[in-house]
Amino acid sequence: MSMDLPKPIADYVAANARLDIDGMVKPFQPDAVFIDNGKNFEGQAAIRQLFEDEVIPVKAIFTPDTAWEEGDDFVVEGPAHGDFPGSPLRFTYRFKLANGAIKTLETTV
């Protein structure tokens, strides 16, 4: 990936490419919220469970190809490939950062 992403986002994307669940959780604040198509997962434990249940089993890897800032948000788009119906699917990831970590991540297809 040749995009210049903020460090917590770049760390998350790199860990996802390795399907490294610890690395995927690490950039999130302890009380972060991950909103996956309208469903909220609050805190690192819930986010870890989401990754264990939904990402790792289907080897879903997000490969961003577009990024921009929109107000307080950092928006990243790109395809996710994996062993799931419709792969690859194009996702939009909307990040809010605070104190060098991911505060909120909202994903939509």
C-alpha cells in the first residue's frame, strides 16, 4: 500500500493483511467503538470477538485504495477479499482518531 495513512490506521491495515488479531486490536483505544454495518461493538474485547468471529474465519483482508479526510473523520475505501460470498466486496471505513489511537471505526459496504 502506497497511501500515507495515519499510524493507527496503517497499523490496523497492516495487521489485517497478516490476519494478526492482536495487531488488529492494538491500534484501538480500550473503549473504542467498531460499528459494523450498523451494529456496535464497544471496547477492545468486543472488537476482538468480532474479528475472531467474522474476519479471521473467512480470511477477510481489506486493501485500501483511496483515502481522504472529511471533517474529523479519516475515510478509507477499498476492496476486501476473502472466503465469503461476493468476495471481493468494496468497503468504506470511516475512522475517528484520538490520542494516537482509533476511537471509532464504522464500516459499510
